[in-house]
Amino acid sequence: MNIIAQLEAEQCAKIEAKRQLPIFQVGDTVRVMVRVTEGTRTRIQAYEGICIARSGGGLNETFTVRKISYGEGVERVFPVYSPLIEGVELVRRGKFVVQSYTTSVVSEGKQRVSLKRESPVKKMKKVPQK
């Protein structure tokens, strides 16, 4: 194991000892407690929405939460090991999310037609909220 990976693993373990995050995946509804500093005051702000992405690994791991605020979709990316995150609560488990995939269909005219299926998260972004 190289030195950088070893240092990252030590830092991740140190942060996880202070704060445990629940196991959540894309499609789950989560509430993220974020420390916000306004001038000299510091407070905890809850940001609740659907987790639409998880990416990276080690100290660079992030997750994206999408919520609807006043009819507009708002997405925010949170680093998992950020010191500004006080905690994450799992509000509700999501349904199984089907990833995008492409299939080829041969029609009667011997032509290949590609059909693409979108994941429910991508469809959710396109549907305007009322």
C-alpha cells in the first residue's frame, strides 16, 4: 500500500471515530445536518432531499442531494468526510434504481435501432414540479 493511500485511510478512520454516517445509497431520502457560519454565529442547518449520486473514494468521496425548494430543484454536493457535516439521518429508503442501459433491437427491415432506458433519478430531474 502506498503512503498516500495509507494516510487517507488513517484520516478516514479518525473522522469515522468521531461521527458515524448511516449506510445509504442513491434513491434514499436523507437529512444532512450542516454547520453554517453567518458572521460570528454558528448554527446547524438541516438539508433534506433525495440522494441522486455518490462518487469518489477515500477522503474524496462525495454525495449529491436534490430537493425541491419553492418549485425549483436544488442540488448540493457534500463531501462525506467534511468537518462541516455534523451528521446524516436516513429518512426513508428509496426504491431500487435501475441504471441507464442501451439495447439494440433488430426490426423487420434488418435495421438496428437503439433504445435507451433512463434511470428514475434522471426522469425526476426532467419532470417539472407543481
